[in-house]
Amino acid sequence: MTGLLIFGKTGQVATELFRIVPDARFLSRNDADLTDPAACAAAVRSGDWSGVINAAAYTAVDKAEGDEETARAVNALAPGAIARAAAEKGIPFLHISTDYVFEGSGTRPWAEDDPTGPLGAYGRTKLEGERAIAAAGGQFAILRTAWVFSAHGANFVKTMLRLGAERNELRVVADQHGGPTPAADIARACLTMIGAMQADGTKGGIYHFSGQPDVTWADFATGIMAQAGLSCRVTGIPTAEYPTPARRPANSRLDCARIARDFGIPRPDWQAGLDKVLKELNK
């Protein structure tokens, strides 16, 4: 898929995108700093792109509580500027967002049109980014995902593998629910969506995409230990026993029916994705 401009180079999804479409133009922080929205817009205007994907973000959820201004620049102002520049050029723009735009109550999976209500700075800035993109007036898609993991960067799977090899027991939160999502599947979903958008100017909107089945963090950790052959025991604890600067949604389940209907993209099996990640890490 030639002619794609992709913001992000070393993140989990960007790394997987590079494996599939190495001929796309990938922008690192040195190429286009997302704290500088004007520079990001200039990058879009600088070439004859067929589409734009934003796979970069400020994802330090706890740090964002004390650095909301930077998080807003990266997660809201830059995506808005990119979207406006893409709209000017008449090319589709796909942006990756998060389940943190919801307040996380209840047990029903969140649908795209449900009321938002972020609990902290990270979620607030991501929601502001979504709104700026929608207001830009161009063809766009927003892909909300959750609990991303891969063999690259910092993520829950790699943390559990490291701690599981060091300890006999881990205490992991058991009252937050969501769908772990392989970054490789997110990358493939992004490319399917942007390709469909290039072919049909009416395609786009907000979509949800997460792995199945939905589990708790403790369930996920138990699955990691089992598939990795680690004997570390996982004990479930309530969120109250693991306080963090930023509040986490208790319910991060996402209703993914719309992306299946409009793009033919099914929810990925996170256990199959985990198996591939473990094999890659063991190479």
C-alpha cells in the first residue's frame, strides 16, 4: 500500500505497520514532533499521500495527570491539525484512540455512540483529539482500542513475563474487565480500513476494536503464565489495593459489531496473538 503517511515509528502499532507496509513513509518524533501541531500539519502538506494514519500518542496514563498540557498537544492538538491538513488535501485520515474516553461503569460492552466520560487527563485529551478530528471536515476514521500488547515496547505481557520469571506469586487487579488486543491485529485493521476509505469516500466514523474473549487483568496474567510455561501463581486483588495516580475504567469491554459490519474485521483471539508474541520473544 504505497503513498501512506504514518505518524509513529517505534510504538507497538507503528512497529507492526512497518512490518506490513515498509514502503510507507513513517515519521518519528525527529521527523514530526507531535508537541508541534503545525509541524505535523506541514508534514501532511509536504507530499502526495494516499492516506494518513496516526499511530503515535502520549500514552503514559499516570504521567499525564501531572503533564496534561503535553498530553493535550500530542493527543488532541496535533491530531486535529493533521486532520485539517488531510481534509484540505482530500485524503482519508485514520486515528487510533482508546477505551479511556469512557468512564467504565457497568458490565455492558461500550458502543461507539455511548456517552463518553473520561476519568483522567489521558482520556480527556484523547477525547478532545477525537472531537477535533471530527470537526476538521474531512474523511476520517477513529479506531478505539484497549489493552494493547506486542513483543515491542512496554506493555502488560512483557511486564508479566519479567515478573513471572522472578517471583512465585503476583497480585493482579481482578475487577477491571477488557479485551487484550494484539498490536499486529490493530495494524492489519488500520490498513484494511484505510484501504476501504481510499476506495469509498463515504467510509469512516468511530469504530471499536479489541481482542476476545473479555477478561480481567488477573485472568490475562494467568493466561500469560500458562502459555509461557511459568509457574508463578496469580492472585486477584481489587483495584483499591493497587492505587495509581490515574483512575482506570473498571469496564473496558468494547462492542465491536460495527467494524465487523462495515469493514468485515472480526475481533481477534488474544490467546492466538499471545502465542505469536511469545514465539517472537523466544527467538
